[in-house]
Amino acid sequence: MVETIHHLILHVVFILFTILLYQMFSDEKENDPNRVNTGFLLMNIVILIFTMGFPVIYSSGYVYDFKVIPIIIAFLYGGIRVGFLTFLAMLLVSFFTDHVFVKLFGNYAVFCLLLVPISKLYRRYDSRGKLLTISLFYLAIPFTRTIYLIYENELEQIPFMISSTIIIWITLVLIVYLIENRMEQIRIKKELLKAEKLNVVSQLAASVAHEIRNPMTTVRGFMQLLQGEVLSNEQKTFISISIKELDRAQEVINQYLSLAKPQTEEFEVFSLTEVINDSVEVMSTYAVMSSIKIKKNVAENLSIQGLKVEMQQVLINLLKNAIEAIKENGEIMVKALENKHGQIIITVKDNGGGMPKEQLKLLGRPYYSTKEKGTGLGLTVCYQIVKRMKGEIKVESKENQGTTFTIKLPIPNVNPR
């Protein structure tokens, strides 16, 4: 039995080495469940070939290997497509080994079907939730095998089965740790790159915005004086257009300054319900010009901690974007409520043209905008404001079906004054 356990440990070393090797040479992209990650799939196939090609045989008729591991991680970290491709690869490998195809197909077909709904929920959990899920799911297998061994009166197999179960479970836990740690490193690196880009924008804003703002204010003042003179209609039109463009440039500078200015003001608890109602009222006039209706469903007495002016800036920016996305004859729905997890959920939903997945991934980055005359700084500022308030913004969008912005904010521990 001791020698057999040594063979199992050799399998563990090979599997962990293969995963580490893959992580060393793979690109720094998280596995997308909606596409097939060829490298991740090949890694699982290599593990399958080794563990099925060199199984651990404890006694006649009882074979122990680690093929359950690549199947589980394929579904949970590679997605449903990679999972079923790994399952097909396992069936193909079985033709070249001593595995019974019909028995293998029956057992693992049920196994894979159970993993489909689990894989959809798995990514929503934190690290503890993931470890608990994967442990409960795996430990159900030896439980059913124990019942089978008792039924067949093969009690001498149970001690070794328990030992192999513990070894495989520990291997699964180590693999989850390695993969989660790698994903966390990728996420942190992305955050650092994003912070570096924002720092560059902030330095640029601090150095040039003030110097540009002063002469622009002077030019706008002279333009307004010229409007009072006796001029032709064409000349008045030209001056009016010039003032509008100066105002647009002023708005861009204000957005740069929002990124650059240090946040020295102290947070306060204020009425979010009041801020949402005021923001909707302000933007309703702009919406009516394009025959767009803004509806709202806001709970009473909602309060958050932050800066009232900044929260209003976020809401007005999102409402303005929604109006411009619809263009005309549409509807915007604003909701705000408190959930059972101690959060306030704000949603701004429009029925505009929507966005493809490629654009969704780039939202919030400086200089990226879906509008022809946009700078991309409006949403960047919104993301920063919400992050400072210890909240998060999520976006869901489908082409020709509209876009939904969801803001999650923590409920303050103190009551508003």
C-alpha cells in the first residue's frame, strides 16, 4: 500500500509541475469561458494522457488515477466548451489504455452534466466559496464509491480509497490555489497599469489645464461682447458656434482637472434619494428634447457616505450617456434600492443601440469613448469616484437591446444628520 501511495504522489508532482509550466509560458490573460483557450485545453489533455496512461493499480480490477482533476478544472476555469473537449479527449485516450469505454462514458457524462451549472456559478464565489464548492463536489465521488465497495463486500479497498481521496483532494486544493493566485496577480497587474495611466493623465492635466483655461475664458468673454454688436445673422451664427465649442473644450478641461485634483474633502453622509431625484429632474429637460422618457423607482430614505457633488456628477454623466445612446424616442429607467447584503444598488438602464463585448472591456479607460466627440474621461472620472466611495460599477450591454449601468455602494454605519 505504501508503494502505491508513492506512485500517487508522483502523479501529484507531475500534475502540479505541468500547471506551473503552463502558467510560466502562457500569456497574462484570464481564461474566458466564452472562448476556447487552446493552451489550457492542451495542458489538461497532457495531464489526462499521463494519468490514464500510467494508472495506479492497487489490486485486480481497481484502478486509481487523477483524470477527475483535469475534468474539474477544465469546466471551472476553462468554461463549458473546454470542459466537454477535455471529456472527449478522455474518451479518445481510453481507446489506447485499459479503461472500459462504456463505464467511463456513463460515469463521466453524468459528472460533466453536473459540472455545467456549477461552472456558471463558480466564478461568482470568493476563494473560500470556490474551495468549499470544489471540495463538496469532489468528495461526493468517493462517498458513492464507498457505498459500492460495501455493497460488493470489498472492504479491504476502503483504506486505500480513503488515502487516495485525501491525496487527490489536497491536489485539487493546491491547483485551485495556484490558479486563483495567478488570476489575482493578473488582476493586480492590470490595476497597476490602469493606475499608471491615470497618473500620467493627472500629471498632464495639472501641468497644462490651468494655463489653457485662462486664455479660453478671455476669448469667450470677447465673443460674448461681440454678440452685442450689430452683426449679420451669419456672423452671429459663427460666434454662437465658437462659444459652444469653447464651452465643450472647457468641459474637457474640467474632466481633466477632476482626475488631477487631490481629494482633500472629508466624506459625509447624505441623502442618495434626494441626489437621484435632483439628477433625474436636471436631465429630464435634456431628455425631452430628444423625445426620451426618464422613469424612476427610487426607495425612500437611502443614504450613502461620500461627496454629494461627486455622486451627482456620476449620475448626470450616466444619464447623459444613456440619452445620447438612445438618440430619440426611447426610455431610461433609474432604480435605487437596498439589498440584503448591506449595499445600495443603483441601475441606469436604457433601450438604446447597446455595445459589443469588445467595447465593454474598454469602458472606463482614459481617452476611450464610443462617441465621435467624446474624450472617454467622463466615465473614467465616474469609475474613480465610485471606487473612492468603496463601491463598484458593472456594465451589461447587448447590441440593439440597450445598456445597463449598475452601481453598488456600501450602506454607511451612521445615520445621516
